[in-house]
Amino acid sequence: MLLSDCYSWAKQVFGLAKLGDPRRTRRLVTLATSLAQHTGLSIVKSSQSTAEVEGAYRLIRNPSVLPEAIAEAGFIATAEEATRHPVLLALEDTTTISFSHRTASDTLGHTAPGRHTRGLLVHSVLLYAPDKAQMVGLIEQQRWSRDIVTYGKKHQRKKRPYEEKESYKWQKASEQMASRLGDTQSRVISVCDREADIWQYLDYKVRQGQRFVIRAAHDRCLEEGSLFDLPTTLSQAGSHTLSVLQKGGRAARQVKMFISYSPVELKHPYGSEKRLPMTYICCREEAESGACWHLLTSEKVESAADARVIVSYYERRWLIEEYHKAWKSGGARVEQLRMQTRDNLERMIVVLSFVAVRVLALRQGGLGEEKQNESCEQVLSPIEWKLLWVKQEGKELPKKAPNLKWAYLSLAKMGHWHDSKRTGRAGWIVIWEGWFKLQDIVEGYRLAKSLDQEI
């Protein structure tokens, strides 16, 4: 679904949207198609005609078109696609979408860390099929803002009920996801970072029989000793090679991680007799100052191989961070929106949240070993890859389309990328600079062809 042509993708994702009028649904599909074809561009620049621009703005400004209705259509499409996979990872995290234009300040709340920023907080859940290294789609998303008058009152959070706290978003996301997926939920493993290490959330997952892998943030008490002291009492059960990506001043490297595991029962933090049974996995470098992951999981682990599978699931969590980049700045550029009201912003934010999943899937196709040798026509039209070939290779066209890896690297090079760090991985900015340049070339080619036909 994600790698189909733009119109087929948009129709499958938004074609069943219940917006009160079938004409609005058709307009939504047209808008999503244009935004997917011209990722990162505004409505005006991505539309093909003045009538299309006017229709798109009427849709975005229509108070009868609810952002929740747009999103629900996409969630239903994802739920349908999810039935085709035996195991699914629900990768989830929270991010902030900040807007700098002055008109947004009247309708949006503050975002951390400063009260002078305005925007929304968003919690998203992506479904990913690990057996095929394939993005499945967005299954849940919550959007909210913080009231300006509540700024600086974090110290009062212990007095509020759990259901009224922002941390309740984790449980709410699981509830919504389970409601949409039905029986498919039994195949889903939630993969979360340390922010999700909340007693109430862990209790909910255990009670509901929902599967999870969560990185522990708290050194919780056990019947004897504490969680983070446990590795000193466990024997090593094997090792796992972890690929640490280059980031900032840190060089990319391959790290050998040693694994140990044990069933545990977590004690209640406030003295209750309740215990939560689960499996603990420690994955750490040999050096004391090296990386160390304390993972809690619902999955039974009976061998080092089982433990390595769980660790590999947690490694996929970084894809949700890549999704945020694709959505906010690297592809869909949602933070560049200039709508003047929150309602209009939310409608576009939701549409672009699904466009960003497609962007991520396209980029991962050129990165992942499982996909990089497949045809680049999953991403580029015949005209696009042929013009890219002429521009980058400067030699006779091949008889069949080159692979996805070639397309990924060629677009990056067109965006003036040089693999100076020898990682073979290009950033979002250079990829999309290359993409925009290619679209200019394609547009010029089509214009020249139409002029030739007229002459």
C-alpha cells in the first residue's frame, strides 16, 4: 500500500473517510495525492490548477470536516493492512510540533521547554512488520496542547488522577489501537522507550494480556534486590551485535552487546502486595561506561536466541524518531505550515501525518538490506528514474530499472551529499533537495515535450 502510486495510495488511505459528503472525500483524496506527489511543497505549489487550490482550501477551512474523521479513515486502512502480517511492532513516542509564525500563538498552547513556543504535542503509534522490514501504517495518534496558565505547575502532577495526566496517553493509545485492530491485537508488540515505564501502564498491559517491550527507566524493587542490580547475579546468555548510527560528534560503530535475562516480578512502588510478572533482559557493552539497555517484556524468553529477537524489536524503535523527522522537517515539513487557526492546522497536520509514513517507507526502501535491491519503480516513475539516470550517470539507459539503493543514493548526490563519514546513509535534507531538483527536471522535460507537440 505505502509503495503504490500516489493516487492509489491516497484512495486506499482516505477513500472511506466519512466527512458528511462524498465530494469532500474525493477532494481529500485529490489533496493527499498532490501532497504525496510533491512532498514538502505547499498546497499552492503542489496543486495542478487554480480550481484544485481553491478546492483544497475550502476543504481545509470547512468546520464540518473533522480532523478526527480524516485520521480515522487512515487508521482503518492501516488496520486492514495489519491483518496480512503475523507479527507487528507498535512503535510509539511523543513529539512536539512548534510553529513560529505570530498568528499561531492565539490558538495554540505552549510546548516544552519554553512558554514562548507555540504548538501541539502529538503521540503517534506506527505499525511495522519485522519479518518483512515493512512499514504498515499509522494506527493511532493523539494531539493536544498545554494551556498557557498551567505553565510551571509540573510539581502538582502527583495530586492529579492518573487519567488526567499526560502520561495516560500510553494507555489511551493502547486502548484505541486494540479497539481498531480487534483480534489482530494479539499479534502486536508495543515497543516503547523509557518514558513508558509507568506502573499503571505496565499494570494495564499485563492485565489485558497485551504484548510489550519497554526500556526500563526506574530501578524497581524485586522480591530480593532491585532490577538494575540483577545483571550482576545473572550469567551471560550470549551476545548481540548492535549497529550504533553516527549522530552529532559520535561516529558510527559496531558494538558487541552481552545479553542476560530472567523472569521477574515487579513490586508495587507504594507498598501494595500486587506483583507484575514479566521478563527482564539486560543488553550491555562489556565496558562499564558503554551502552546498557534494561528491557521489560511480556514475551517468554527461554534462550539467548529468544532474547536477541526481543532486543532486535527494541532496535526498531528508532523508526518512530525517523518518522518524526519525515513529518516535521525532513519530508512533509509540517512545521512550515502557515494556517492561522488551530482547526485548519490540525486538518493539514493529520493529512501530512499519513504522507510522512509514506515518505518514511520510501526512504527505508533505499536503506534496508531487505528492500534495497528491489526495483526503484516502487518509488520513481519511469520518466523520473530515466531523467535521474541521465543526470547522474550520463550514459546509456539500462534495459531495466535500477534498484532502490541506487535511487536513494542518486537523489542524495543530486542534493550535494558526499559520504565523507563513510556511513552510506544520507540525511533527510539532502535527499529532499535532490527530490525537488528532480521534480524541476521532470517538469521542464514535460513542458519541453508539450511545446514540441504544439510546434
